[in-house]
Amino acid sequence: MTNNPGNILKDYLALSKIKIMIPVSLTGFTGYFAFDPHFSLNLLVVSLGILLLAIAASVLNQIQEIPQDSRMTRTSRRPLPVKRISVRNAAVFFIINLLAGTLLIFFAGNLQAAIIGLITIFWYNGIYTYSKRITAFAVVPGALTGALPPLIGWVAAGGGLFDKPIIFIQFLIFIGQIPHFWLLILKYGDEYKQAGFPCLTDVFSRKQINRLTFTWVVTSAISALFLCYFEIIKSQLLVVILILASAYLIWKFSSLLKYSPASIRSYSITFDSYFLLVLLLLISDKIIG
């Protein structure tokens, strides 16, 4: 392991998957702001707590999957497989993030929100991580972990577990996790096989996966439009923007029905950008309202 402070920081940021976890924190921010549309210290602290819990889940996942990561080209150079960070230090880093995230959510939010955060960790690292080794359809229960951060934010702000707005927001994010993962399968399916994971390409042909991905993308767009129908997004301007963005998303992915592109990068960027836009529209609607 290197002792260069810059390299050490870079390795821990890689271990944190910070670029992926910031959007996770944004969903928690959105959940909080959807209930209490005021910028406050508590909002920021809860969002930070969700970020730290997401990092904790990422770190523990990488500890659990060192053998699998070492077999995949995409992940073989991560800090743990190449031993730039020891398992012991990674475990300490996990515990620090877990405790800090839980305490921040508890003190800036409430106990119920903190418990949901811990349940999210359990579900991701205790259920999803191991189900990936058993079934190619583990993404379905795994998608639940993506739907819980906005609930943490909503409940931390004082909302109820079964309030209609957060249920629809959760449903949208739950649905969106599935095509997001299947796009990764289209890109890295062979590497997942090398790592020993059951893969959708063993069950379906690439053409079938393309069609299923398109179906889930359409379902995601329809789920987003429910936010307008049930007046969770009320601004007419924002509704128009969402409708146009949803139409473009469906048009973009309709090409998957015609051919299998050599690169799916543009599809992933389009899909992730669409979900980022939906979150920003939710936040903007509360500011306007």
C-alpha cells in the first residue's frame, strides 16, 4: 500500500464509489425536501448521513466481493483486490461511515429514519449481495435498496411511511433500478460470467434483453408521469418538461428494438440523466410551489 496522501485519498474515494453515492444521497435529499420544502441544516445533515450510509454499504459490498471483483476487468483494479487498502482498514472505514451516517440521521431526523437506514444496509449487503450469486434476477429485490433513501429523507423530515407522495417516488426509483442494471448487463455481461455470477445472458438472448430493457424503460417513464397525474409535480411548465423528456427517453430506447448497439454508453447516460432530471423537477416544483 502506498503512503502518498494523495493516492490514499484517491483509493478511499474509489472504495467509497463517491460518484455513484452522491446521486443516492440526492434521492434522500429529494425525499426530505418533498415533505419539508425549506433549505435547512437538518436537510443537509440528513442528506450527508444518507451519503455516509451509502458509502458504508459500498465498502462492505466490496469486502464481500473481493474474489469476484478480482476476476472482472472492470473491477480488478479496485483498492481491495490489488491490496492498496487492507481488508482491516476497509472494515474500519465501513464502521466509521455506518456509525456516523446513522447518528447524523438520528439526530437531524429521528429514530425511525435511522432504523430504515440500517434496514437498507441489511437488505443490500445481507440479501442482495448474496442473492446475486444465486439468481440472475437478484436485481428485482436489489432494486428495493434504491427506493429506501428517499423514504429515509421523507421520514426524517416528519413524513409517514405510507404517505402517497413518497410511495410514488419510491415506486419510480424502484422501477428505474431494473433497466439501469440491465444496461450494465448489456455492457458487462461477459465479465459478470467470469466473476461467477448468474447472468441474464444465460437466460435470455441479447435481443430479448434489449426488448425487456425497453419495456422497463417505458414503465419507468409512465411511473414518472404518475407524479404529474397525482399532482406530486404540479407546475404546468415542469409537467410539460417531464412529458417531453419522457417522450424522448422512449424514442431513444426504441432503437433497442431494432438492433443491438455496439456501445450502450449513450443509453446509460440518457437514462441516468432522465432520472436526475426527474429529481430536479421534484425539487423545483416544491420551490415554485
